[in-house]
Amino acid sequence: MKRALLLCGVLALVFFTSEGASALRDLQEGMEVPTFSVTDIAGKSFSYHELAGKKGSLLIFWQTTSKNSGKALQQIQESHVAWQEKGLQIVAINVEEQNISADDLKAIKAVADKLSFPVYVDRGLVVFDKLGVIALPTMILLDDKMVIHKQMSGLPLVGSQLFWEEVGYFLGEKKVAVKELYKPARAAFLSYQMGLKFEKQKNPDKAVAVYEKAAAADPAFINPVIRLVDLYLRSQRVDLVKALLAKTDKGLDDNPALLLCLAKLAYHEGDMAKAKKMIAESLAKEETPDAYIYSGFISVAAGLYPEAETAFNHAIELSHGSPEVLRMIGRFFSGKGDYAKANVYYKQALEEIFRTGGR
Amino acid sequence: MKMKVLVLVLLVSVLTSGYGFASAEDTLPFAVKTLIKQKNAAAVEGEALKYSQAGNPFLAHLAYGEAFLIKGELDQADTSFKKALELNPIGMEGKIGLARVLAARGQAPQAMQLLQEALRTSPHPERLYYELGLIRESTGDIKGATQAFEQGLERYFSKK
């Protein structure tokens, strides 16, 4: 169930703004984070309450195997002294695995030893699920009331710079320029929400109808476009995808989710060179399981099996072994008639379901 | 009337628990299944002993069955799984165990038939499809295994 919600969040990329994606499944800026507690490497507990009331806190969710996590930690390390002097608490929360092994702890400690801010471990991925983190790394800037001031997932080239600037403004640095955050038109947002409900009720036709309404009501709103692309492709309607993407707001050209949609279109049209280029651009801005899955599909099409496997492994790691992700990869190989390969992923998907209590 | 039903339900539950009946939901925890996957017979036997001492004969028989299966002692495994099945005739775990013993004896068609029969009544067919897929895979029916795994996943996701 947790994995389903995670993938739902990953694939739907809820609350996408024109600058990037929302980092959390259910929480938005302006909302208070729920209480949580984590432990340090030695097992000592640390809780939400130790941050509440402080000027501000920066939470970073990370994993040793996520290359952008390392980059993000490094960037924070470079600024943390100045930030801490201005009253910012920095808390790095590792979300390595559901069950942390001795080897995991060793790898986490190796990273933590190079940092001068505290590193905690989310054993059982409780906080990861509670806050609804959908990609790694995820940074959350909280105010004294533990309300989300700003959040960011992945490490988008442009978005991350804006995020670090926002941390500075939050701490009182002079604002150079204020960029208005995009908010979707209300009618578009409501239709989009209705579409998600229809999809949950397994009614794709109704979902498509309301997503189309949402996309028409606000062409700059990327979320319904993402869902429509997937639903159209599921029914092999490449023509509809093409028409939809041609109408998308030009301001979204740099959006990683739109780049992924364009990559999917190119892939289904058989234009692998374009698909590869679009995926690379999307991944450079944001790493998502969906983008890595398509990167794998494209590599298989080019006969580059080791590259494909690496991409699929990234998708699986980023989604924490989500059965949905494993099933998607299995389906792909099954569709290609490579049943032995399909079985590898299908078995992993079922084993993950059993492991997490779904029998 | 409501009170009578409540008393009856309580009575049945007390009686069945007292006699060591297991429910259709009982299964070995994932940690033990991991030991089974690792073919660590001694550790699985240790878990079986713990279940036995804790008064859970159903899980004890299941775990002993698995330990015997790892060691290749198929007759004893068969006996243990049959005992587990006696304690929980509606559950699938005993049947899965027996199917795996049949498969280990080279009787894959019989093993698959047993799983197919269990599939007709089980509220949790994912595990049965998974085991069916494994047996098909072991017989070289790779495409058949894919179909079984796909059915298992389909059943799981359609419930969500």
C-alpha cells in the first residue's frame, strides 16, 4: 500500500509547478509537517519537538545510492556554517532501506563522517512514508511552527539554485528578485483532483474526460497533461498525445515532467534519438523512477542491455523497490517476449508485496 | 438476537483458539521466509522450535516442513505440512508446502493441480500464483510462469 501511494505520487507528480515538482505526496507549502522521530547511527532518538520553535529547520531525505543525494549533502555542507549561524537547524535523514543492515549503517556512517551537521536514520522508512517523500534527495525548509516554507525533490539544475536562494531569504538575506510561484487555476485543479479519484476508482474514461477539462482550463498546469499522456499511451493513442503536447504552454518547455512526456511520445513514435535526448534532459533536471524506466526502455530498443539494467536499477532504488515499478519493467519484457527477464522482475514485485505484508 | 450472535462468535473463537486452530490468514513471518529462501535449515528449525514452545503448532509444523524440505527429507516435510493442513484446512500454507514437496519429488503436474485447486477458494491468490509460477519455471515452462506471476500481480493490484 505504501509503495502504491509512493508510485502514485511519483507518476502523478502532484502539484507540479512550472519550476519543478512537489517533493511530497500529500503535503504542500504552508502545511505543517506531522510529528516524527528518527534515531542517529548509534540509535539515539531525535524528534520533531527538538526542531519546533527554532527559527527554521532544513530536513534533507537522502540515500547513499542516490548520486544526487551526495551532491545535495555536499552543497548543504558548503553553506551550513553560515546558515547555522543565522539560526537554521539542519537535519539529514537517511532513508536507505526498510530494514537497515550493518553494511547500510557502515555506508551511512562513511557519508555522515564527512558532514558537520547531524545525520539520522529513518529505520523502517516510517518518516519517509509519513511525510510522503516521492523522490530523493528531498529538501524541506520548515519555519518555527514546523510549517513547510519551501520544498524540493531531486536536485534540478535551476530549481536547486532557487531553493538555496530561498533558504537564504528565509534566514533574512536580501531578496534580489522575487519570482511568483505558479498556482494552477482553481477549475483546472478541481478537475485534476476529480481525475485522480476516477483513476483510483479504475474508471480511466471518466478520468480522461476531466483531465482534458483541466488541461483546457489551464494550459500551464502540467499535472493533467502528465496523466493524460499515460492514459492515452495505455490505449495506444499516440495521435492524442501528440495533439495534447502541441497545445502545452510554452512556459513549460524546461519542465522535467514535460520533457519526460515528450520522451514518451518520441519513444512510442519510434524516434529513439529524440526520446534519448529528452530523457537525458529530464533526468538532468530531476531523477524520477518513471524517467529511469523509460531510459531503460530506450536502451533496450537500442540493444544496450547493461545500460538498460542500470536505468531499471535506478528506478527500483529510487522507488524503494516499488512493486508497481517492478511490474512495469516486467510487463515491458513480457511484451517483448523475453519471459525469463520478465519473470525476474515479476518475482521481485511479488516478493516485495509479501515482504511488506501483502501476503 | 445481536447478543446471541456475539456470544456465539466469542464461543467459537475461544474454542478454536484453545484447540490451536489457525486462521486462513496465518503465515510464517517474512523473516522466517527469508531464512527459508537462504536455505538455512538449522535456523528455520530453530524458529519451528520457538513456535512449538510458544504453543503455535500450526506455524511450528509449517516451519518444520520447510526445514525438512531444505534438507531434502521429503517424507518428513510431507508429514509436517499435512499436520499444518489438518490444523488449518482452509488456509493455503499447508497446501503450498505439500505442492512444493510434490514438485521436489518430480511430480510437478500434481503440484500444480494442488495449487490450482487451492486457487479456487483462496482469498489471497497472489502467493498461490507465485508458487505456481515457480513450479512452472522449474519445469522449463517460462512463458507459463510469466502468466502465473502476471495473474498474481493482477489480482493484487485489482484489489487496491
